[in-house]
Amino acid sequence: MAVLKVVEILSNSNDSWEDATKKAVKHASKTVKNIKSVYVKEQSAIVKNNEVTEFRVNLKITFEVD
């Protein structure tokens, strides 16, 4: 029987929500092992001078506990 844990992480990117998600998983994987999935809970963006300047994601990362 596998035991899973979920942590919530915030991330941002100047390029896209997809890039912000990938950055979050890459950074989390430095200390969290056995990542199984990621759920994008929320997406938002910062707008300056009528242009999107930053993409933000609120993620839930699921990993298996040893």
C-alpha cells in the first residue's frame, strides 16, 4: 500500500504558466522525492502597462512517502 502526501507550492515565470509549473516541480524535486503528480489549483498573472509581465501558479504536488 502506498502512502501519498500533498504539499502546496507557489511559483512564477516571466514566460508562461507551463514554465512556472515546470520550475516548481524542478525546484521541489531537490528536496521532495518520489513526486507522482502535480495539480494546478490556480493560475493568475500580473499586468503592467496593459501587458502580462508575470505568470503565477498555485500547485499541489503529490509524492509517495517512503
